[in-house]
Amino acid sequence: MIPASWALLRSPRAVLARAHIDKQLSRSPYTHPISINHRARHGTTLSYRHSHSSVGPKETVEKREVEFAIDVLDGQASIRRLAGLLEVGNLDEATTVIGDIVDSVIPADRSLELFRQVKRLLVEAPETNISLMTQLGIGYASRGHATLVKKEIIPFVREFGTPEVLSQFQIDLDTAANHHADLSSNNDVFEESSQDYTSVMAEASPHQPSVMEVVERKLPALLPEHRPDDLSIFEDQSEEYESYIASDARDHSTLLSTGVLANLVSDRKYSQAYSLLQEIQHLEISIPPSHIYEAPAQDALRNDRITPSQRVEHFAAWFSLVPPAHLSATSQKFPEVFRLITQASLTDIILVIRFSLIMASKGYADLVAPRTVSTVFRYSTPEIGQNFVNEFLAANESYWMGYKPWDAPYRCKKTSTNVRGLAIRSLAYSKRTQECLALLPNPNNPEFRLTRYTYDVLLRRLEVSKDPADRKYIPVVESLRNQEATAVVNNHINCDALTVLAEEANMATDLKTTNPVQFGNDLVAALRYLKQSILDKNNLPHPFTLNDFMKSYLATGRTRALQMLLDRAIRTSFRATRAIVFAEMLYYRRMGHPDLVIETFVDHFYLSGVPREEVLSRYNRIRRHRQEYNGLNGERPPPGRFYNFSHDTVLPKGKMWPASAHCNLVFHALVSITLTDQALERLYQKLLYIATEGRDEPDNKFIASIHPLHAPSRWMTISSGAFTPFLRRLMMDSGPERGAKLLSEMVQLGHKPTVYHYTELAGNYARTGNVDKAFLILNQMEERFKKEVAQEVESNVHVDAGRRGRKAKSASLTTPAHSPAAPSRSMSSTTPPNLEPGLPAPDLVMYISLMRGFIISKELPAAQEVARRLQLLHTYRPGEDQYLEDVYADLQKLREELASKARSAHDSDNDFSSYTQPRGNRNRR
């Protein structure tokens, strides 16, 4: 079978007639109209006999006819010679003989007889002789027999050739026929051509203008200047002209090799399509990506007739043509491909690796990594695993650098942490600890970070190992775990549940509602209470009460009661509406739907106190995603509000001015969906601008042209709570020093940091092992607390022991001067900002947060000191506070863990005895 791209790969002897047509444009009238013989020299076509004659090409026709008294070509001898060449398969020489037959000067009837004789020889082996058949057809079409060729040759090529061969043959056929018509119109002006006329023309040498000269004579003296957007040159542009061009382009696409490939795939002719694909790729022709190529990729995985190595190559060739993630119309999960590869009876590691690398190169690294990385590392050699992770991360980086280079650093850093973590944990579970150690970051030059969860998994395996070679690396892994440069703190550690709950309770106080009421699972009693209290603006239900009811009621699959409550609040008053809408936003925040937080805000509030551009961009994206949802492709429906709010919904009293609590939740949502460090910093700068100017400054020209809404003087839409989500994220990315700077900026803007901000900052210092700075914050807050208590005692003002819902106070609180974990020293330039002015008193949450942080960093003496101070102001009663019980239990586990390590180190008498000393006595950063 001749390859589909025969026109590009065939022997140079089989010269296309189209190429000779171009050469004929500059030849003199003495030569034959066209030649497909490689023996053509200096514009004269020589037959097989002529090429071996001593007569020069410049001699006259009469001299050649004298030498050869017979025909210049013995037709039957050439037919016999062609038959012999075809029998032995010598296609190159057969091409030469067919060229001589076509170029011969013989009568028309004799020429047609030779045509049919040659055709009968070629049809005996149709698939082998397809290129010779097309050569014969193009040659005779150039001699004026285009109709004969279309009748005799085209059906043959259509049956035995590929679609690309047929399309190329038709193009060459039309070109040859048109050129013959042009030559005939130039030569046959006054009479029909004859042998005498040809002889006279051969002897004479009048100068005939070339085609280029004729074209130049017809062109105007000055051509109009070309415009890229103009489809016409000498006529006015019109819709008909553009329609014709577009239609012609679409029709022509089917003649291209890529169009033929797509048609073969659509017709499920995967074998022929793969042959054409190889040739297209060999010629380095670009193939537009399409999801239609996923079907032949799946077929390759199911094909049992090919070897495993061929299956990998076939699959990789097809799956590489699937569009990247950002060009896919819908979210692609490739469930069938995953099933065929990861659930196969015989797992092919090479296939898994190739599939993973292709997915990473197309932006699907985070999708494929959890399902293939562990398999590769668990069931391959260390060398293969290391090379795989390097190539995988390089492919992912290449994708993001080409798609979103400004977002690439964050994306690559995140994927690197996840992939290396998966690899280390899978090896640790397989008890291949030595290979895990080779994947750890270099502490002297860390290029990536791992989560503390990954370090903990590895540490547990090292601790239970009986091999001394493993146990000696425990201090090394612990050191990496406690360094910011090599460890990533998970969001749930920074955003402690108790701290978040306390912050939400503080935001709810701005709404002036009643205290929370617990109804448990009694939905009827809860609904009755809410229906009555929602009408009393002086006794509005607490957002926590509303939130608990929403959670329990929505779990039943119903929404009617919630819609009724919100409708009643909207008709009643703005205060009632603000309370229930805040509860709804709070519910979405707890459920992890920041988009719904933003959507609820835009539906009910004026866009004041928030960055309009970011809020509207996300809001429009939510609505667009919901409109484009198509459940037929298996995609999960996008989440939506329980209230059926649309653009047609009419608010009886109109929109409301947002309170600071609502704006704070919007900033929490925006921070949670902001992925890159650069975007987070830009968002923070917009918060600073709003806090300074009272309005935003959008980059979008359309939004900027609309005058911003200034909140009424009695509404403070920006409060210190808006800075809290930035404090957490910025410290997670840049360390606690960035948090200290943020608190200084808050003070400069006139916003007083709350105990929640200091709890976040001190807790971050504790988690990173910075004992001195954590206690520096606590000491100054305790000093402030003692002054406050003294003033209250003098004025006989009763101090509520549950201030801020959680604050515990005691006049007996003291700080021993000799405490080693409570150093007394003045502030320096590298310490947090001066905390004295308006400093809040510490509360129970702060003590628990500090204890938790020191337990994470394994600073046992510091954690014990915080526990000792807490006991002085708060009486611990078992079962009273679950958070407090949990932290005490973790503290006891840390004591036992360090004691066990000290005993093991002493018994083994190893070289790491220094690690048995109390951790609080080491050099601290």
C-alpha cells in the first residue's frame, strides 16, 4: 500500500506535472507543453532513444527525423519493458518508461491505445501502482485528455487510494488541464495545429511575452495599498464576497491532511488514521487539538492485537492531541481513560507514566497526581520515580508558563508540594524510608516545601523502625518540619476552629441581636421562635441561631421555610433582613462556598466598602457558570442559594447599606478564592485604599466611570475584621513578620487591632518555634489586663468573667519574673509593633492557641508555661470545654513522646544525645 502522503514522499524521479507546469512559464515556444520525464534538459524533452543519441538538443527537428526514419518511440517495446519492470517491482524505472510514453510525439489514436495498454498493466496490482496511475493521468491531462482521465483514472484512485491521494490528484489534474487550455489558446489562433506549422515554429524564433510580462501589462501603474482587514483589492468589500471566501475556506479544510485525519477518526477508521497521523507528525504539520481524538486513544488501550509498547505509543500519539485544560469547553475528568489505565488487570507502569506526563503538560497535573503518583513510586525503582517527578513537574511548569506566566510560580509551588508529598507518603507506607529521605528538601538551599502532615507520616515510620540507620534521621526530619523554608502549615492549622468561631461571634455583635438559643433537632420549635422574633426589631434572633436552623433544615432537602423567613424579614425591616442575610452568608462561608457569600451580598446590598471590580467579576462568573451548565455531560450542577433570587426579583424596600460584618465576610470570601501571592497583595492594597479614602479605585474603565457609593457617616463598612483574612494568608506565605507589619498599618489607619489579630500573630510565632516573640505579645497583653482589673477594682465595677463570650478574668493573675519562658526585654525593630496603646486583654482562645502552637513546634517548656498561666486565671473542669480538653490531651501526648525519645536515645547511646536536652534550651530563631 502506497503511503497516504505519496505526493510528498515518492521518488524524485516521479516529478509532478504541477512542478513542470511552473517551469513551462519561462520556457520558449519551441518546447513541448509539458514533461514529466527526468531526462528533460534545457527546455527540450528527450525520449529514451534521444537521451542516448549523439545528436545535440539544439539541432533542428529535420536532422533528428533524418536520423530516425521510424517513430521516435517504439510503443510495443516500451509496453513490454514496462510489464517486465512492474513484474519485478522496479517502480523507479517504470516511472521513467511511463514518462517516455506520455512525452512521445505520436498520432492521437496511437497515444490513446498506449494509454489503455498501460492502464491494463497497472490495474493488475492497484494498491502498489497507485502512484504510477496518478502519474499517467496527470501526464495525459497535460496533453489535453483531461476528460478521458477523469472517466478512466479517477474511479480507480477513489477505490484504491486514500482520501488525501484522491484530493491531491484532483488538484494536480485540474492544474494540468488548465495549463493545457492556456497553451492551446495562445498557439491556435488562426488555424488548427499541424506538423508543418510545428516545424515552421521550431525554425522561427519570434519573441513571445512571458506570463509575467502579460500580467504586468494588465496591472495598473500603481497598486492600492493593502489593508489586512480588507478581503478585496480591486472591488468594494461586500457580504457576498466575504461569505464566498469563508465558505471556500471551510470546503478547502476537508482537503487538508488534518481535515482528512479528523474525518477518518469520525468514521472510526482508526488504523488508517494512525498511519496518516504518523506521516503528518513526521512532516511536522500542526494538528489542531480536539476531543474527538480521545476516542482513538481509548481504542488503543482496548486493542489486544498490538504489543504493550505499541499500545503505549498509539495511546500517547492520540491523547497528545486532546486540548489543554484552558481550551476545553467544559471541565474534563477523563473517567474512561482513568479506568482503562489505572484499573487494568495488568498495570503498565510505562503507560501510567506517559499518561501522567501528558496530563501534566495540558494543565491536569492536580487531577492526575493523586491517582498515579503513588502507583509509580510504589511499584518502580528509585531512579524511575525520581526522573518521573522531575519530568512531571517540568511539564506542569511548561504549561503554566505558556498559559498564565504570572500565575505560574504559585501553581508550580503548590503542585510540587502535593506531588512530592504523595511520593514520600507512598514510600513511607511501603517502608522504603531511605528513598523518602532522598526526596526531602535541602535545608541549606530549599527549592520546595512539604506539608507537616507529610513530615509527620515519615516521622512515625522512622520512630517505629528497628533499623538504627533510619532512627538517626529523626532529628533531621524534625528540623525540616519546624522550618518555614521547608514546611508548609496547612490552612486548618492557621485558621483554628476556635479562633474562627470567636471571630464570627465578634462580628455578630455589630448586628445588635439577642443571645444565641439552642433548639437541638427540634425544627418545629426553632421555626416557631424565628417566625415570631423576626418581626421584633428589638429582639432579633442571633445569627448563630439562624445558622443552626439553616444547617438542620437544609439537611432535610427542603428550602420553603427559609424562603418564607427571608421574605418576611424583607417585608418587615432592614434590620431583620441584615440579620438573616448575614446568617445566610455565614452559612455559606462555613460550608466552603465563597462564591455564594459574594452572590448573596450583591443581591441585597449596595456595593459600598468592598472592591467593586473583584466582586462583580466573581458575581458575573457565578451567573455565567450557572447559565452554561449542561447536566447531560455528567457535570455536577453549580451550587446556588436556597432563595430563588433572580434579576426579576423585586425588593419591596430596595437594597440595603451593608454593615461592617457583611463587608468582612466578603473580604474573607475574596481572600479564599485568591490563589496567587501577587493577586493577594493587590487585593490587600485595595483594602488599604478603601480604608483610607472611603471608596475603591477599580482598574476596569467602565466600573471606574461610575461614581462610587460613599457610606453614610453612621455606617462604618470597613472595620478591623476585614484585615483578619489577610493576616492569616500573608503570614502563611511570608511568615509572622509580615503579620506584624500588617498590624502596624492597621494602627496607622486608625483601626485598633483586636484580640483576634494578636491571637493570630502570637499563635503564628508559637507554631514556628519563635518562643521569645510569642511570649512578648502575651506578657504585654497580660500587663494591660492587670491594669484594667486594678482600675475596675478601684471603681467597684463588676467585671463579667465571660467578657466577649469567652474572656476569663482573675485578679490573681501574675507572671513570675524568674520564668525562663517569659523573658523581660524591651521592644526592638524586629519585634511586633508596640502593643501598649489600647491593648486588649488576653482571653481563653489566645491561651489555647499559644498552647496549640507550641505543641506543633514541640516546644514543651513553652507550652507548659502557657498552661500554668492559664490555670491561674481559669479553673479547669473536665467536660466543660472540648477545645481545652483537646489541647490538654495533646500536651500530655507531647510529654510522653519526648520522654520516650529521650529514653530511646539514651539506650542506643548514639551520636545525637544533644537532642535529648529540653527543646526550650536550644537556640531559638
